[in-house]
Amino acid sequence: MDRDSASPATHYERLLQLQRMADLLDSRWRIPGTRWRFGLDGVASVVPVVGDTLTAGFSAYIIWQAASFGVPKWLLGRMIANAGLDWAVGSIPVLGTVFDVAFKANRRNLALLTRHLEQRYTR
């Protein structure tokens, strides 16, 4: 679908799907007795490099979808930087798992995309 012909409602539906994916990756479960949440990204990082590389593919999909919304290149650059940092630090044994639980690159990227789209449609 051409990004310029998509309606705000279509963008909203796609955004909701991406939000569900980001939540699954970054904040699906709560550590009992705490306010800390984690997702598949944190679980996968228990296997250094391999697990983080696998979840980086899902992060790349979110970024690819953001590009299809027609976001500016500087915003894509920030999203790529978030995902790259998540992959690089997340690949470090033990420290990487803690970082993955705390950093939440996919939720950060969805927040960037959401803010951009809100500004686009409220002007």
C-alpha cells in the first residue's frame, strides 16, 4: 500500500499491531514483587548474541514498518540507533540481559513513531 494513500485509521490499526509486538518483546511479563517488566527480548538475551540477533530481526521489522509510514530519515536513524544499542549491549552475557529488561528499545521506537504520527495528524 502506498503510504500517502493510507488513511489515519489504517495507520492507527497498523500502529496497534506494532504496539502489541513491542509489548511482547519488551514488557509482556512482570517480575513478581516489582514494577519491572520484561518480554521476549530479555528472555532471548539469556543466550548471548544468538538471542539478541533473533530479536533484532523483530526490531528491524518495526523499523521497516515505520519507514512505510513515511517517517523522516532522522527518525529512522534514531530508531536504528536504539535497536543497534539494544543488540550490542544486549549481546554481553549477564549485563546484556539486565540492559534488555531496562532499555526497552522497541517501546522507545514505538513512542517515537507514535509521537511523529500524532504530530502529522494533528497539524
